[in-house]
Amino acid sequence: KQKNAHQLEFLQAVEEIFLSLVPVFEKHPEYIKHNILSRIVEPDRIISFRITWQDDQNNVQVNRGYRVQFNNVVGPYKGGLRFHPTVNESIMKFLAFEQIFKNSLTGLPIGGGKGGSDFDPKGKSDSEIMRFCQAFMTELYRHIGPDVDVPAGDIGVGGREIGYLYGQYKRIRGAYEAGVLTGKQPRYGGSLARKEATGYGLIYFVEQMLQDAKLSFLNKTVVVSGSGNVAIYAIEKAQHFGAKVVACSDSNGYIYDPDGIDLKLVKEIKEVKGDRIKTYVDYRSNATYTEGCNNIWTIPCDIALPCATQNEIDGEAARTLLANGVKVVAEGANMPSNLEAINIFLDNGVLFGPAKAANAGGVAVSALEMAQNSGRNYWSFNEVDEKLHGIMKSIYLESKTAAENYGHPGNLVVGSNIAGFVKVANGMISEGVY
Ligand code: NDP
């Protein structure tokens, strides 16, 4: 704690995992002997670098870039790149740390990493985004590779940015190494269903939670935060399963549509026009817009799906959701609920799907994209979607079983942390001390 005193998000992520691991250490003293905890919280390396680029007015701009290569016991470092002004070392480390266990849970050969920059893509022209991505990759390329470290997208990094990053990597390396980045557009090496994977995967995970509780999505009221990649495809699949999604948001505020969100309109606003979510109410007479995001959790719902960013549900929001009768909370974003909120859900019988299990669908399909790139072939949308569905079912089952085996039945936080951790810890022991 002293070493990382100012890294609050990282400490929060470590605390959540370590609290879950108490029963593991009681059963497995070998993890203590091998000092696994002290080793696993220290990243293999953190790369931090300057990015210099020119804006449209020819001003020279400087940003900071990061790549945290946390653990590669299970496979090459793997995790997204985030471009957002809030990016700092603590956020990069928390995301990379979480990614180790999430990636291990998928059952696929991928280790944990994360990266990004404090660059703010909002309001930037397409040329500025391209020049920034090229400058970013001009430094990053020397640290990554299909068998070394495979970045993908995250907040502020979608198909367009991955395209510019990949183009620059190829230019520098002079080789066609498609497996160096995932989230590429399908026409040049990307996987079909990658764009949909995190959102769809979240809904497949919740489907399992509901089935076990003898419930279903049919006619359930759902609130989703965010209106980015994860949120949009979570809404799409929830609607497909018969749910009524009534709200979503962006970083300025949220919309409430009592008739159910018109997803085609949301896609037009966010994906095509790149506009703010508030413009939704210009087209839908019964919909309302509220400035500020926090109060989105005051909207009564059966299922709450936070899909925007970290720490968006605190104790107060959790108590409000509970008072309004929420039955399921599942995390599309990374660490959207703080520890107090998680405990409120778990202590009051709310079915809670933690991020590292519930949102693992994106990275799982990224690993499938790597497999397609190595095999130099393409799978159909349905083939990938079916594999995704199977992976989410097995993540749910593994988390549920670990929770039962370690004396916390129904607690998927404990279950997913343990199931993800044990594989990595065993790998570390078998590879010796280094
Ligand atoms: P996007 O950039 O596509 O969308 C993010 C959404 O969240 C936008 O609507 C954005 O609003 C909103 N948002 C961002 N920051 C804040 C904030 N500080 N307060 C309120 N709202 C905010 O990102 P993704 O959908 O890809 O990622 C969302 C979350 O899911 C992140 O936590 C990410 O780490 C996680 N995740 C993503 C995966 C993926 O495959 N993409 C995989 C697994 C997890 P605005 O438009 O105003 O910026």
C-alpha cells in the first residue's frame, strides 16, 4: 500500500481481489510459500513514453502514453488501449491487473496488460486522430508483437483508431503481422462479432444468472449506462431477448425513454454522427434528458448494466437501486461499482455479475481474432457468436463452481476472482522463480 499510496484505483482493484482470496490461501499454503501475492501485484514492466504530434493548426502537442505489461504466464500480454484525459498510471495498472484474471477466466491463452494515453479524442478531427495514433505507435511498436503483447481498443479507441495504429505498425515493421492488434475492422484482418462481443457477452452472462434464478430477460426493465461500444451492443442483445431498455447515457448526461430506447436512433447519434446523447430527445417526444450521469441509477429497473466507466455506482446509488427493486446488476464496464456498492448488492440478495467475468466477452473474441489471424482464415459471424456464447456460459459456470467450492455459494465476485487467480498462480509456480 505504501509503495502505491497515490494509486487509488489500483489499490481498490487489488483489495477487491485479495479479500476474495482468503479461502484460497487457507486451502493452498503453497501460494504463501511461493510469495505469490507480492509477486502478482508487481507488473512485469510499465512503459511510459512521450507522444508528440501536430494539431490542425500546426501547434505541437504533447501527451503521455503507457503500456503496462502485467503478467504473461497464461499467454502474451493482452488488453486494450484507452484514450481519455483521465488516464494515469493508477488507472492503467488497475485495468491491467484486472485483465490478468479476466483473461485467465476465458480459458484462452492470453496474459494481462493495458495501455493508453491522456489524449482527449473529443472534438479532434479525423486527421488529428490519425496523426496522434501514428505518433503513439511510433513508440509503442518496439514493445509489442503477436507473441509478445497484443493491444486492442477500450474507451476512445475503436475500429478507426485501431486501423491507424495498425497501419503505422505495419509501415514501421515492414511485415504483415495481423495478430499484433485486435479489434481491426473485419475487412482487413478483424473478426466478425468483435464489435458486438463485450455487450453481447455481458447479456449472455446475465442470461445464465437469470436462468439459475428461474428468471429471464422477457419484459424486464433495464437501465444501461454509457452509449459507447459496450453499451450499444448490450442494449441490442437485451432487446433481442425481450427486455425493455429505458435509459442510457454519455459523460454529459442520460436519456430516459419510457417507450423503450430506439437503438437505431442511438446508433445514428453515437456511431454515425458522433454526437451527444442529449440530441435523442429531439426525435422522441416522450423521452427526457437529464444533465449529469449519476442520477441514472434513480430510474427504477429490474436489471442495471453499468457500461460506461469505473466507480459509477457508489453506496448511495446502490441503495437507491435496491430500494427501487433491482434484481440483477452486471458490470459491462471495468470496476463500475465501488466496494461499498458491491457489498450492498451481495448482502441484500441482488444477483451481481462482476466485470472480470461479465465483460470478458470482448477479450475472448479478441483471442479468437488472434486465432483466425494465425490460421490465416475467417470465421462467420454466427461461428464467432456461438463460440462467444459458449465461453460466457463456461465463465459463469467456472465462477459459480469456484464460489461453491470455496464456501461462498452464489458470490460470483469471490468465484471469478478465485477461478482466474488459481490458474495464474499455478502457472507462476510451475515456471519457477524469475
Ligand atoms: P466507449 O468509448 O465506446 O464508450 C464509453 C461510454 O462511456 C461513452 O458513452 C462515454 O461517454 C461514457 N463515459 C466515458 N467516461 C465517462 C465518465 N467519466 N463518466 C460517464 N460516462 C463516461 O468505451 P467502451 O464502451 O469500449 O468501454 C466502456 C467500458 O467498458 C470501459 O470501462 C471499458 O474499460 C470497458 N470494457 C470495454 C471493452 C470493449 O471491448 N470495448 C471490453 C471490456 C471492458 P462520452 O461519449 O461522453 O465519452
